[in-house]
Amino acid sequence: MPRAMTPLVLAVGVVALSFAAILIRLTSAPAVTVAAWRMALAALVLVPWAWPRRAQLTPRGIRLAILAGAFLAVHFVLWIASLRLTTVASSVALVTTNPIFVGLLSLVLGERPSPGLWQGIVLSVAGGLLIGWGDLALGREALLGNLLALLGAVAASAYLLVGRRARLHGTLLPYVTMGYGAAAVLLLGASAASGAFLPPGGEWRWIVLLALGPQLLGHTSLNWALRRLPAAAVAVAILGEPVGATLWAYLVFGEGPGPVQGVGIALVLLGTFRALRAVRL
């Protein structure tokens, strides 16, 4: 594929991702059920292409892919639950702060954060406080939703860190399929234990769209672009997701951020962008 097509593929992936929050809000099934079938359907679609390449993932790569899948499962449950409680704009802005948490988690690995990372953290914390302050009018549930979105960002950060190591032990398609599959198995087990294994009949259309659009088209496009662009460039592009999600939320639900939340979201995006310039994902 011509090099000029890379930005286009990346843009298509980000647009697909921006619809995830809207599709989730259109469902009424429990968060774990939506997450389980989103991952299960995505993994099933990939299996025919990944199976002939299964030998390209080492035993260590398999273990790391399973661990990454566990973190991905936690991420989706927390984020989907967040969207049930707070606004789309607040949830998506907070859940995309994962580059900051990648930097903080690097402390555990003995890496010293740069001044740019700390600047990004300060800006994003200030933005998060403003989002929380603006969401006070929506009640305590909105604040809980904001907290769940942040915890979802932490889980996504762990997924990225483990995935970075896993890619040293195998190629992309077997790794992604194994990770999605592991997440699906864990989530399906959790949904069965909760008594909500299957979503209502009318929910399937939204979950199928989630699997085909944001999961397969969105995430696959980002992973494809990572082979051709620096990780930081791809991560910066992902910042378009909260912008797009906020626009779709306004058009579909008439839900727009207030002035305080708007300033807070802008600070979170600015802080995340600043952190991305200091963190290599």
C-alpha cells in the first residue's frame, strides 16, 4: 500500500473508534455482557486468518497475550460502566488519558519521567478536576462514572505495556487474536456468573456494530499504522476520538459539555498531548 495511504487508514480507524461510545450508549445490557460479546465476535472474525499463523507467537508471547487480554477485559468493563453514569464527553476524554498512566507506570519499571510528562500530568489533573466540578450538577453517579473512566485508562495503560513486550515474541495478528480471545473468555465467564450471559435480542445489532467497527476496523487500523508510524504519532491521532465522540453525542443525544466541562476536556487533551511528546508508548 502506498505510504500516502497511511494517514487515511489511521483517520478511518480513529473515526471508527469515535462511534464506540455512541453504540454503547444505545445498548441497555450490563457492561460486562456488552464487553464480552464485543470481544468474542471480534476474535471469531479473526480466527480464520490468525490460525494458520499461530506458530508465529511463542509460548511466552501467548502468556503475555493472555495477560494483555485480561487488562483489556477490565478496561472495557470499567469504561462501558462509566458511559452508563456520566456524559460521553467526560468519559471518553478521561479514558484516553492512558499515555499519562503509561508514564506513571513506568516509575514502577524504574524509568524516570521527564519534565514534559509531569507538565502533562498537571494539565490533565487540572482538567479532570474541572470535569468533575462541572459534572457535580449531574449528581454523584457522574463522579463515579468519571472515576471508572480513569480506572479504565489505567487498565488500558497496562494493556499497552504488556502488549509492547508481547510484540517482541510474535507477529501482530496471532497476538491480537489471542488477546481478544482471552478477554472474551474472561468476560463471557463473568457475564455468565452475573446471570446476564446473553444480551436482549434488540441489543445484538449494536454489539455487532461495536465488534465490526470500533473493535476490528478501529483497533486494527491503529495496530496496522503502528508498523508505519511512530507510536507517539498514532497515540496523538487517538486524541481525535473524544472530539468525534463528543460531536456524535451532541448530534445523536443532544448531549454537549457545559462550559466548565469543555474547559476541563480541553485541558485533559492538551495535557495528554504534552505527555505524549515525552512518553514513547
